[in-house]
Amino acid sequence: MSTSSIDEIVGDCLAVRVRLIGRALTSLYDGALGGHGVTIAQVNLLAALGKVGLCTPSKLGDVLQLERSTVSRNLNLLVNRGWIEVLSSDAKGIREVALTRAGQAKIESVMPEWREAQRQAAQLLGVTGVSAVQDIASGMGYAPGA
């Protein structure tokens, strides 16, 4: 590989920059929410389920654009904590899930810390960055409850 190829990748790679930003934001939110025993990924799963309502795990995965194994792992944890309930299942697994009152209460309980993390994230990204992130996500089909 030539030095110019290395310089091009190091200097221009969008993937590494997006991953860096993603890790920084996840760390910011997870740090803020840590005292609640929940991660930002779990809060977003709870919120998406609250928005969509009773649905299948695959629908939840589609809404959040997550792999099936990621949804399954997080659902099991959230069910065990009483924040999500399984309303129907069969031999193949969970068929439908819903947010419980305890799950709604968990969302409400994290809001002050979530809002502070949201403020810090917006400050880190700047107005243009926030707008770009929202536009890109919307263009990729992120629209919970739609």
C-alpha cells in the first residue's frame, strides 16, 4: 500500500469518523444514565416500544435498525427487569412485547440525566452537526411510530 493510500484513508475515511463520534456520544449518554442501571441503547429501545406500542421483536429491530440478536439480548434483559412484558410467545420465542408501567417510569426517571446528556451532545456536535445527524437519520428511514 502506498503512503498516499494510507494518507487518503487516514485523512478522509468517513466510517472511522462516524464511529468515533458514535462512541463519544454513546459514552456521554451511558455515563449520564449509569446511575439508573440502564444504557442509552436500552432507553431508546424502551422509548421506541413506548412509541410503537405492542409489537414483535422484529418490528422493534426494524424501527431501530438493529440486528435480531441485539434486539433479543436487550429484550431479555429488559423483560427480566420488568420494564417490558411478553404478551405472547411460542416455541420459536417471543412473539409480541409491550412497555410496562415500570418501563414508562424508568424512562421518566432518566429524563433529567438524558436531557443533560442531550444538551452536551448538541454542544459537541454544534447546530449544523445536530441538523445533519437528524437529516441523515431521517433519510435512512429512522421514524419510530411512523
